[in-house]
Amino acid sequence: MSLLEEGGLGQWSRQIPVNGFDLLTQLTEGNLQKTGVPEFTAKEAMKKIELLRQGLWAQVEPPRRELALDTVAEIGIKGDWEQVIADEACRSYAAVCRQAIDSDLAWQWFEWLETRLPWQDPTDTKYRADGKAIPRRTIFSVAKGCNCTYKYSGVAVKPYVEPDWLAEIREKCVDIAGLDEQPNSCNINLYRDGNDQVGWHTDDEPLFEGEYNDICILSLSLGSSRTFQLKKKGVKGVARNEATSSFVVSHGDLCTMEGRFQRHYLHAVLREPEVEEPRINLTWRFITKHNHDDGCTLHGPGN
Ligand SMILES: O=C(O)CCC(=O)C(=O)O
Ligand SMILES: [Fe+2]
């Protein structure tokens, strides 16, 4: 493969799974970096791999017939899952299960979360020069033993070890989604009213390695309904704040973002000033690369 000889990967070739099929299907920026390839070289190499993929499959991500991936809407045996995005070319999927959690139970959870969590008000040092807190309250919960600080844009959220009552909420939701593993972290947001929001972003932080691996993020909405907006990257003619699709997320709804979604799609819950009541959202994620820089000593598949 000329990529290995002239493309700058030569010195790592022994560690890289380069038998034709693996190269095309399994190779990601992440596993190149794991074998010691510097980030820049890995990115450049992946561009070439994607050209090869486009030649062979007419798409940049491995198709599911080549590299298996079951979506929650396909495996979710409990609950009525609706696939809202099935973008095969980008290996990107999203699904919703309406009223997955019975309303009374969902209100009990809302109350627990609102009153028991030590909500944080971090500042965004990158996008908010005024030094004001981000426009929502937040918590980053982690499994016992994990000490990962969650850093995104200019925000750093210290870890909060998941209490048993929160584990109970997680287990119930994971069961409905039919995931065979338990996520080991959860980002929790409290939107006090429609003036609170989260702007356009992807959950592509290194902790979750979602930019170059198939990952699943499971999300639970509690309280007032809000609009969850999606925007496919690189679509021409879409205005800055315009979505390419959106759906309302209501009390007790579960939804997912799956596969390479964090690489190809942005998402947001933007201001809706007419909303007067609070909403709490939980997004369970899998930390696969623990944050050693900020003092976590655990190791995952990514480190
Ligand atoms: O509130 C939501 O539904 C989305 C939250 C979100 O995108 C995040 O926590 O990263
Ligand atoms: Fe997000």
C-alpha cells in the first residue's frame, strides 16, 4: 500500500492492522494515534483512506455491510424506538423513544436531580469574554474510581461520583435502549427556562473518542419540552443558526446519537424564550480515554 511507504506511516507499519480489509474498514484516526502516529499524520492518512473508501464504496465511513453496527432502534426491544436519522453514508444515526419513562416516575427523577445534585455554574473562557457562567447549570457524573474532568470549548467541569439513586436512573434507561454495556459517565444539564440553552456543538471530546469511533450517547429529557436541533456538517446554503432537522424532546423521552454522528453532525438546544419551565437533560456516555492530564489514573481502550 503506497500510503504506508510514502504517506508518512512507514515507521509504524508493523503496528498497524494493514491487511486490505482491515485497512479499509477498521482504520480510524484513533487507532493510528494509538500506535504512535502523530495526530497531524493520522489526520492526513485518514484523508487518503477516505479517498480509497470513496472509490470503493462511494462513502467516507465503512458501510455497515462491511463493518457491523446495530442501532438502538434495531436492537431496542423495550419501548418503541423511531429512527430519526439513518445516514448510512456517514454511519450516523439518531433515534427517539417517546415517553420511554412513565410520567410520574420521570417527575420523581426530575425532583431528585433538581434538589440533590450540587449543580455547577462554570464559566466559558473561550466563547464568553464577559466572564459570565454558561447559560445552563451542569454536572458531570462519573463511575466510582474515575476522576475525569470534562473539558469542552472553554469549559471545565469537575467530576462528581455517581450516587446510587442516579445509577438506578441510568440502569433503567440503558435497559430500555438495550445497550449491552453501562455508560461510565453522564453530562447533566439543567435549563432553568427557555433562556437557557446549549449552542451548536458536537460531543467530540477526546474522553469519548467519538470523532473516529462508533459511539452511542443515550439522552433522557425531563420537564419542559424543548427543540433538539441537528445540523449536518458541510451542507451548503444552511444559515449559521439553521438546522437541517429537528424534533421536540419531551418529559420522559429517550433519544440516541450513534455511530460516527459526532463527526458528521452538530446538535443544539437553542433559546426558546416562550418556555417558562425548567428542563433537565442527561446524556450518558462511554469514557474510553480517561483524562490523565487532569488527574484521572484509570485506563480505557483508548489509553
Ligand atoms: O439538552 C439536550 O438535549 C442536549 C444536551 C447536550 O447536547 C449535551 O449535554 O452535550
Ligand atoms: Fe451534546
